[in-house]
Amino acid sequence: MCIIKSNYLPIEESDKLNITYNTENKTFHLQNNNISYVMKIIKDGYIVHLYWGKRVNQYNESNPIAFYDRGFSPNPDPDDRTFSLDTIPCEYPTYGNGDFRTPAYQIELENGSRVTDVRYKEHRIYDGKPKLDGLPSTYVENDLEAKTLEIDMEDKLIGLTITLTYTIFKDFDVISRSVSFKNNGKENLKLEKALSASVDFREKDFELITLYGAHTNEKNIARRPIISGIQMIESCRGASSPQQSPFLALVRKNTDEDNGEVYSFNFVYSGNFVGQVQVDQYCNTRVNIGINDFDFSWLLESGERFQTPEVIMTYSSKGLNEMSRTYHKLYSTRLCRGEFRDKHRPILINNWEATFFDFNADKIEDIAKIGKELGMELFVLDDGWFGKRSDDKSSLGDWIVDRNKLSKGLDDLVNRITNIGLEFGIWFEPEMISEDSDLYRTHPDWCLRVPNRIPTVGRNQLVLDLSRKEICDYVIAAISNILSNPLITYVKWDMNRHLTDIWSSSLPAIRQKETAHRYILGLYYILEELTLKFPKVLFESCSSGGGRFDAGMLYYMPQTWTSDNTDAVCRMKIQYGTSFVYPPITMGAHVSAVPNNQVGRITPLETRAHVAMSGNFGYELDLTKITEKEKELIKEQIKVYKEIRNIVQFGDFYRILSPFECNETAWNIVSEDKEEFVGMYFKILSEPGTAIKILKFKGLNPDYYYENIDTKDVYGGDELMNVGITLTREKKDFISKLWRFKKI
Ligand code: DGJ
């Protein structure tokens, strides 16, 4: 055995944020106040991963790589049988020269070979964070908020440069990573795989957390021990999907909401992805994540460059709540953009579950009038206002008002609603086309379809080929035409099916596997254009609910309809799981009628409201059919939400009791200055003979005294967190409680 040991080299004490390159031992050290990330160039230019975790002031290689001669592990240097890529922690692993684990990228050359050999060439360290062309990404507002390291790796034989980009933020325990491939050679290169990040841990004592689900059952939490071999999550649906989320976390066995280490990865992308955790023969763990290589390739002609989307990697030594708050703060302040980023979001009334496709202007106005009386702020006209859309069989693509329903036109309805004193919002599903539409009759070749085959429909509709710029431009023009009415201040952007028949008439055969990624790039192009053109419009993303609730979409649209499932009990789980990564302000949450449309459950109006008030609040029911008593209750709920909106939308969210583990759910949200907080508790089914519950709040200032706004009881923050409050026992199902406390 031989150990490579560096000499002790004092590195200058950093002021919080630093990226250093130690020329003596060729070590890169990224650090902020709380975390460190360390890599090293070894041998003839291989980059290895040495450390990621709690900040160390100076890294002097106390954990050097141990080199052994291992059986079946090949050696690039014939004179050194202890060196093999198969056994070292590789920073961006390659295929074909000894590392048999899953590679981060793969390239096919013109001669059919898939072997590349990239070595360190040079690096740059600078203040700030670069934008990723045509892709969503986190950003800085001031270059001093972050530092970036770019490492160029080169394969001299073919003229390929792979640039690994790392940004470390000053105020977030986050490292973002992305990769670009530049073909500086003469021959064509075909990227077969191009992941955004890979990390090799020299241990396997982790459990894996992922988020999975289905339509109306999004963001369930899965936690399992990792074992030898690959455990994988993916989407090959053309969207990030509700089935698996582009998120994974490695945690220690004892990690819970408030204790223990968490290493998490979230992919800022809305299309196909893969995330893999591989435990190798020597109990090392490789995690990698990026665009799914299944059904993907990208032709890189001479001079061309390919940029991967970015991955946001967080480290927390204080459990999952801390991980989530890091994502929440980063995403709500440095991923979401536009003027709504820092604004209170309006309380809306949406007509979907109230009327479905069956409405006219008078009906809409009647609902809106009551909404205004009750304190709502925005009316959203959902599906069915355009073409001849009386059900989901027709008209997608024909973004022209249906005069059979709205006889005096859209502008007339907009005026009627805004005259009542509500803002006006409207639904689109711009990425789709119905076969029964004028758009399809004019352009039957505009959808994704394979020549001579009948395309597969989903919800009776086909998907526009957004890999084609002229189609994207049509979408921009059609939506712009409607939004040219400045009284329309909100858009709900829906997407109700996944991609099939992936083939584009604009691409040669060799580029067909680019179509799914080009679709997403086309979508991002449309969204960039529209959001820049209409900065005063609040965009909400939706994909049959949370079918595409991801960080990529949040870059363009700062809120997402969390789920088509509006049942309060189901929503506890869906919102709890969603909160792992996304903050309450991004989670559209509405009160709907009972029996619930999705599951038939009857829950109290108060419980439905408390669950919805934990997010971005609204209503979605026929207000003309509710009783006077319900009106009074709703009026009061809206009044309360307006009082707590600032805390819910801009505060710090703490999960207390998990609906995945018990019959209860609880969370509290604390204002940034810790002077106010809101607590919520839900008990799903009544139970006899159980313990009397004591609930402990989290994240308060232990030295503050807080007064319960309703009862005027006063307790110290320390008492509320450590001693807790006793909950009275009630003999009924679906109990909910909301507390508001304020510092005195
Ligand atoms: C799916 C959405 O999630 C619903 O809220 C609604 O907008 C329908 N589509 C309309 O078709």
C-alpha cells in the first residue's frame, strides 16, 4: 500500500466564502461559513473527490486516498498496479479506461469508439455565478454572493474540452454544479450521456430518500438503506413527472427532521432525468444525476458546445428541515425571478372544480362577485374558454375565445371581473394540440409524431413539437395576443400529458435522440420570451397538478399548482413531501367542495382551509352554491390568511409531525425575524385511549416571549420549543388547529 500525503501548507483564513487552489498539493477547496468541498488533481491530471461536508478551516489531507493493487481493477500506468480509476473517488467519472462503475458521461467517436481520456488542463476561479444559456439556473444579484470554479479537462487526442463548473454561495450551504462539452477537434462527437454532477463518497453508511408518486398522489417520501449495486430514479416521460422527482438525498441512519447529516441533489430541469446511487465492490457510494441517457444523444459537431442543466447540492448537519430551508431560501430568492418573487401572492378563486367546462359569462361573474365579497383578490378562468371546447376532446391550440360560451368576448368578461374589483387570470395549455382544432387542420405536422405511424393520444391530445422554433414562435404569438389585454395579470400554464412518439421532422436521423431535450429547450425559450414580455403577469405552472413541479419551471413561474387532489387529508402528505424541496409560497393550495372530487371524502371547511393556508392560498368551488354560514367562515379564513400571509409566504417552514408516519401532521412557519409564527396541527382520524398530545414548536427565538393572538396566553420561545403545548382531546375526525403567536 502506498499513501500520497501532502505537505502541511497553511491556507489563508477565509472570510466566509472562499475557493482556493493549493499549487503545492494541487487541491481545490471550496468553503463558506458552514461547508467545505475538496478535490485534488492526482497523477497525470485525474481529478478526485476528497471531501464534502461541514466546513474545515484548512484541509491538509488527513484522509488521503489509499492506493492498493486490487484484482480486476485495470491500471492506466503499467508501472503502477496500485493506481486504478476503478477504485478511486472520481470527480467526473469516465468510461473505457478502468472505472467499471456508472460513468457521468459517454461519447461515441466517428470510428465507433466510446473511450475518452480527459485530464486536467486549467482552471479559473472568479466571483459570481455564470448564467446558463437557454437553461434555468440559480443566480446572484451581486458577484460577492458566490464564487465559481471552472475546471477544464481535455482529451488531447480528439480535441474535447469538458468544463466542470462549481459555484459555492456565501449565504446558502449549497454547491451548484454543471458541465459543458466543447468539441475543439475536427471529427463529430456524439454525446451518449452527459450528466450534470457525480460525487464519490468513500463509504456506504447511508440511507436514500427520494420523492415518488402519481397523478393526484404526488411527492410521497421513500426512505431505504442503500445496498450493493445501483438504485435508480428516473423519468423518461418528457417531463420531470409526478412518478419520480429529480431529487435524492443520502442521509445517515439516525438522520431525522432535526438531526443528522444530509447530502442532497436536486436537478434544475423539467424533462427526462436520471439519478443513481451505486454502491461498488469496495463499499464506496457514487451518486450521479442529470439528463436521462435513456433515449438521449447529442451530436457535437466541430466547434459546438453542449451545456448541461445544473444540480443544486446541499449539505446539512442538522437534518432534513435544515436541508429544506436551504432549498426554500435559495429557490425563493435566487431561482424564482420577476416582480412576484418578493410580492405577496393573491388569494384566488378558480372556476375549474366549480364549473368544469360548463360556464358562461354570467355564471363566472356570479362566482367572482361572491369571491370579492368574501375578500378574494384574483379570479382565474380555467379550461374551456377557447375554440369550441365543451370537453377535453377539442380545441387545444386555438387560443381564440369561444363566443358560444362568452358571447361578448373575452375582453368583456375581463372588464366585468375587474370592475367587480378582482384581478383576472386565465388558463392555457400552450404545449398541446387537439386533433379537432383549426391549428391541427392547418398544421397536422406540428405535433410530435413518427412518419407513417398513428401518434398515441393522452387526454385526447397530442404534443406540439417544441424542438421547432417556428412552432415555439407560434405559441408565443398566440399567448401574447391574449395577454395584450393589460387587465389580464395571471396565467395558469397547464400540461396534461407526457411525451410519446418522440420524433421531429426538423432533425436528421442522427439527431432524433435530441428531440426530448430540444423540446425542453424550446419550452424554456417560450417561457423566457413570455415572462420578459409580460413582467406584470404572475405565471403559475401546472401539469395536471404537480406533474412538473420542479426547480426548472420555478425559474420562469414562481408558483405551481401542487396537485389536482384537493382533499385535505391527501394534501397533508402531498404538501409535506413537496416541502422537502419547495417553499410554501410556490405551492398552490385551494379549498374545494365536499365530498371531495378526487377521493369523495367529507372534511370540515376549517380543516380544508388550514391545509390550504399552509401554502399559496385559494378557493376552487362554486361560491353560488355555498351557505351563508360557509360564507362567514370563508370570509374569516381569508381575513386570517391576509394576516399570516407574510409569514406563510416569506417565513421559515419547519415540519413537526409527518403524515407518513402517524395519524397526525404538524408544521410551523416562523417569520424571518422570528417575531411571529403560525402553527398548524391536524389529526386525521379520532382515536380512543391514546396519549394526550403535547406539541413542540420549532425554530423560535428561545429568548423571546410570544403571545397567542387569540387566547392572549404568553410563553417563552424556549418553553414552546422544549416543553410544548398540550392539545385537548376531541372526539371527531379531521381535527385541525391553527395558532398565531407574536413576540411581546
Ligand atoms: C389539470 C389542472 O391541474 C386542473 O387544475 C385544471 O386546470 C384542468 N387541467 C383543466 O383541464
